[in-house]
Amino acid sequence: MHRKRLPIGIQTLREIREDGHYYVDKTGYALRLIEEGKYYFLSRPRRFGKSLFLDTLAELFSGNQALFSGLEADARWDWSRTYPVIRFSFGGGVVGTRAELEAKIREQLALNQTALGIRCEQPTSDGAFAELIRLAHANTGERVVVLVDEYDKPILDNLRDPETARTLRDGLRNLYSVIKDSDAHIRFAFLTGVSKFSKVSLFSGLNNLYDLTVDADYSALCGYTEADLDAVFAPELEGLDRAQIRAWYNGYNWLGEAVYNPFDLLLLFKQRLFHAWWFETGTPTFLVDVLTERGFFTPNLATLRADETLLSAFDVDHLATEALLWQTGYLTFTGARQIGARWEYRLSYPNLEVSAALNDSLSKALIGDPGQASELTSRLYDILLAGDLQALRQHVESLFAAIPHAWHDNNPIARYEGYYASVFYSHFAALGLDLVPEDASHHGRLDLRLRFNGAIWLFEFKVVEIAPEGAALAQIKARGYAEKYRAEGLPIHLIGIEFSREQRGVVAFETETLI
């Protein structure tokens, strides 16, 4: 099979098509969007191919037929008509003030004026934008295509400074309101970014956008499907375990077909190693800070529920934790149901990469000593592999003893009820093992189930200031949590762990093994 070049980091259709790179044909989606509507918005996590899709739209409307040879659009598009295309991208650099935002917009306007051979005279940026649209229509006789990439980046770069973020949001709102006011001159508009700011806060003047973010028909608009791997990347699959590829990198879903993150797969094909490629391109420091500052119970990350309103509640003044996790790609949809007039979504990690890497970051933040946390995680794997329960007890005691007293004293997170269970869960989850929090049976919910190395490990946690000592293991036995696993014929380790907030550590660790 003929191997092509891997388009790692390439966001332009021309370079991909002319230089012999692999290309997953998304032009069918582009045609459907153009046929069905006019104004669109799409939110997707970083490095999912949003910029490439916008570039594909630009080349299509510009009539560059040679780039589409053999693609779905080739035979279906009217190549006799071309349209003026105006493109904005806020992806490059960091904007930190309203003046810098204004300069960035002016720069983008200048580039578009040069490309279209137009000179605008209006003194304000929003006025010049409206003038550019009108003149482009008048000069060509065709209505204008407006494409905006990374529409939200100036705001996201400043979320730690809400006042600045609000100022930049207002500046962008002025710019985007021009699109609706120019409706008579616009053929098609597409805006995309990572976050899904509410229409009230950012698009109050552009309330006619159709939001594609949670549309099952467009779930695979960005990203690679299983079929894409077989049809396009077959030459790269030799020597790689397909089930392992799926476990590591598949699973992103917007209520339709699940997809892989393109960046992950391309780096896998290049390096031939399973690694957290996507996660490491954007360390989620802000996200980890939010989760720890708010005392988020990390075992809930695997089984979260949220309604439609909550997931859309993303703005400078109200950053819902669930919305932040979902929109940035650290959680994805695993199901949905309608409850009366309300839609409820189930959220979980998309795959092994995100689950392990995010919990590794959380574990280091919760413990307060990243170096010690990393060393302890490596040691944990060897202990579990040996199945040594006494060594596991010593390890768990060492884990909590490693938390610096100064860190413990200065962080309210260390005093909330779920802190100990969160440290324990994220410490285990960082290994990427088969771990299930809140494991349900008809007897109740076990705190944590681990399946590893031919054994079942059942964990129950208690804080002795809340529950009496000796309650953890007793609860596992009294409620028969092991019964659902008996038929598997594997050793079952029952482990009750009790913590003390006053003593800042483990005060009881009881085990029993059923064979």
C-alpha cells in the first residue's frame, strides 16, 4: 500500500492536496451546510481540524477546483461561480488589552482588503468591516462569505483576569454584530472556536446562527471516524493494535458518530508510540486550578450528568465546571435523554489518554508535590502487579504522608469531605487502568472497583469524623458488593480505607481476599 505524507499541524487544504498528504474528505459536510443554511457556529476542542475545515470552505467558495479533484465536492459544486471570501483568525499570538484587540482586528481587516483589492475608509473597525462586506459584494456582484476561526481565543487567553476578558468580549461582540447587520450582502458565514459562549453574552447581535455543536448529523464534521482509518490511513495501521488505538484515542462524541482526535492519530502514525500527544500540547493549568479550587469530587469525572442549560452556561462571569470540561474536550457525551421539557446528558472521559493524563495532573495538584506524586504513581503500578496488599497499605499511608503540611494548611481543598477519595481516585486513575468509581449493584454503590492483573479490587472509603471506625470494610461485606463478580472466578480483594481529617492521613486499612 502506498504511504503518503502525514499532515501534522497543516491547516491549509492547498498544501495537503498539492504536496501529497493524507486527506480525509469533509467536503460532503461543506456542501450540505451550504445547501441547508447560511449562518453557522461550531464549537470543538483544540486541534480537531476546525481551521482546516474553514480553509476548505474558503477554497470551495473561491472556486479552486483543482484542489478538489476526486473529492465529493468535485462533481457537485458549481465551479463557474466564485465568491469573495473574508477570513478572520484570532489563533495567532495573545491579546491582552482592548487596544491590542483593536490592533488585531485592524490587521485582519487590512489583510482582507489587500486580498480583495478594496480600500475601506470607515474610522472604526466594525464600520470598516461592514464597509468591506458591502464593497466586496458591489465589486464582484456576488454576496460575501465570512469565515471566523478561533473567534473566542482573546477571551479564553484572559479568563484568569475577568475584567480584561469582559472588555475583550465586548469588543468582539461589536465586531460579530456586523455580520447580522450585513445580511443582504452575505452568502454564507461560519464561526468556530473552542468555547460555546452564550448568544446573549457574545452574539446578542447575531442570534440567527445555527449551532452545529450538538447536532448528531455533524458529530463527525471534525475528527477521523473508524471508516476514515480504513479508507484513508490503512497503510499506517500495520503493526499497531487496532483495539489499543481505539481505547487510547477514539471516543469523542457529539451525540452522533464517535471520532478520533486527528492530532493524536497523526503523531501515533509518525512515532509508532502510544502517548498523550494531544493532552501535552495544552497543559490544562487553568482547568486543574478550577477543579481544585472548587473542591470538585474527581471520581465524578467518569460519570457526570448535566443539563443543556448548564453546558451552555459558559461566560466570563459564570464558568460552569461541567461546561468547561466538556467544551475543552476533557469530557464527552456518552448518552442523552429527555426528561419532560429538559434534556440531560451523560458525560465521561472520551478515552484512555484523557482519563490518565488529566488525573495525573489532578493528582499532582491535589498532593501538592508533583515530583513525589509522579514517583508514587510509578511505585503503585508495581505494587498492584505484585498483588501485595500489605505493600499497598504502606503505599497509601506514604501517599498521604507525602502531602506537605504547609500545602495542607494553606489549601481549603484539603479540608473538604471528598478530598481523600479524590486524591486516591486520581492517583489510581493516572495509571490508565480499568477503574470504575461509584460501581453500582442492586445492593448500592461501591466507591471504587479496579480490575487488574487477574483480580478484582473493591475499595470503600470513610472519613472517621463522619463515620465510625471499622465501617469501610464492614460496609463492603454487609452490602455484598463482591457478589456481582463471584461468577468470574477471580480473586476478589476487599479493601476498606479510613481517613482522619484531624490526623491528616490514613487511620485504618483493612483487607480481606475472597478466592
